[in-house]
Amino acid sequence: MKKIQMVDLVGQYEKIQAEVDQAVLNVIRSSAFINGPEVKSFQAELEQYLGVKHVIPCANGTDALQIVMMALNLQPGDEVITADFTYVATAEVIALLKLKPVLVDVNKDTFTLDVEAVEKAITPRTKAIVPVHLFGQCAPMDELMKVAQKHNLYVIEDTAQAIGADYHFPDGSKKKAGTIGTAGCTSFFPSKNLGCYGDGGAIYTNDDELGQKIRMIANHGQSVQYYHDEIGVNSRLDSIQAAILRIKLRQLDGYAKARQSVADYYDQAFSGSEKVIIPKRASYSDHVFHQYTLVLNGVDRTKMREYLAAKDIPAMIYYPVPLHLQKAYRDDRYKSGDFPVTEWLCANVISLPIHTEMDEETLRYITGHVLDFLNAN
């Protein structure tokens, strides 16, 4: 049995090695390293895949969030609502732009924004909501969009963990994650479901004017070289990464099916145990399983991780500390106990290996040892 990893990027690469090697060599031979044909082709192909009018590639997912907030002309002191249970980048850009992060609790089943909590947090200073499509499935966008429209707010989707997931609306229609709100942002960090071999990101929007402004800001605030109409940044996806992403985009739906198959195996193995809660599949969203995250019920998580590590099974905690208790984001508005669901999750979640290269032997080994620990404790 191969060494078990949270994500097996080597195994994934080996299946597309010939295509990737040739694509990288072609870029090197062309010397079109920045904004070359591969970037433009990837942009067009991702627009077609997502069914969105504008994709603007950029340097990483954090830049994507920052650029959108700059393009929306949010001003210091404006309030932006987001989830307390998420990776720090979501709140980081809000703080960097001197906006005011307003944290709210999440739904205990899906780990995504609690719509009622969002509406209660809205004030006259609120300008935007940033739903995080966490671990591979969407936040409840239909309800969130109604709240946003009622209060005239922007919606910036953080879809770094859910690219390729379909959102299913009550009328039977569907849209890809990241294409529903004002704009969507994603990361192509190597471990993501669609990951490159370095850093990368992209922004999506159906708004022509906003798309043009985003593209300008990402390129030093210029639409014509040396004529700068906006304060901008330097954030671009390089051609080698775009060439790799073009190949992997064609595999993305297959990658999602492989991850869903792993999740189904885990579900079947753990559904009979009272000591864990398996991931909830929301009725309104596909789940593309960027992570497979259990919630432990009366189980010592530290001892479980130590036991699994002794069996060469990695396990991760996403995320161990709520944003409102992080030193950098401490705020007199919030104290321990204010976000009970988030605090409960941070104390009890554990994520198991999930990726596109897992075989049944590996899954039997992992589930067997997890169950052995649960049954003994």
C-alpha cells in the first residue's frame, strides 16, 4: 500500500504527466510567460465551464477577494459579513482594506453561513456578505441572495473549496458555485480540487462593468498600458500555471466524482457509529468534497490523531480556532461563547484523507483503524 497522504498530488500528476510536461515545455519554448496565449485560453475555457461571462485570472485566491472588494469601492469602516468558521484569508482581506469584519455563526449541519444570523448582523454600515462554500458545498445562496437584495448588499462568493459544485435552485435551475452573487473568487492552490503547481486564483462575474474594473485593478489599475485610471495591484496568473490548469480543468468533473466516491465509502463505514457525525449533504448543493470532515461526539480528538498517526494515517483539523478568538482578530464585540456552533465545530472536527487517487485497500485500512479507535474509546 502506498504512503497515505491527505492529498496525493504526485499520483494525480502521473496520470496526466505527458500532457503537463508537454504543455510546460511549450510555454518555455514560446517565452510567453506572462499573459500569454495559455492564460487567455484558460480564461475562455473556465468561462465556458462555469457558464459565466467574465473570468479574470489572478495570482491567488486571497488577491481575488481583495481585488473584488477594491472594485466594489468599499470604504474604510464599511461592514462586511462573513463566517466565523473559515480560513483566515476571508477575513484577512476585509481587515487589510480597513473594512470592518462582521463575524456570524454557521449552520451546524453544513458548516456554512447561518442565514438568520446574517440578517441579524446587518446594520446601516453593512455593504457586503461573503459566503464561504466550505469543504466542497455551497452556502444557502438562494436565501442569502434574497437577504442581500432586500438590504441592497453585494455578495462575494468565496468558492476556493467548492469549484465545480452545482447549486440547485427551488425552480429546478442550477448554477456553478461562484457564479450566483455579485462576484465569485477562487484559489488554484495545489491542494484545491482544481489546483495548479504553484499559486493561482481567479475572479468570476456576470457584470460587464465590474468585470472590466476588476481586470483593470488586477493590472496596476490600467486598461491601456501606462494609463492608470484606478489604484491597482499586480496580480496575475502566469502562463505555465494556466497551461497546467487547462489540462486539469478537463479532468475536474472526474476528480469530483472520485472524491464523492471516497466520501460515499467513508459514509457507509461510519454511518452506524454514534461517536461521529458524517458530513451533511445539503439538498440545494452538490458536494465536491474538498475535505471529508467528521464531527466527533464525546471522543478525545488529540488521542484519535495520535492513534491514527501511529498507523501512518494523517488527519487534519480545519479549523482549530474560531476567527473571533484568533489574536489578530480579537474584538471587544465578541467573546468566547458568542458563536456556539463554530466553537463546537472547532473543538470537535477532524478531516480524513480524501483525494482523487485513493483505492479500496487504502480506504479499508483508514476506516478500519478509525472504527477500531472509536469502538475502543
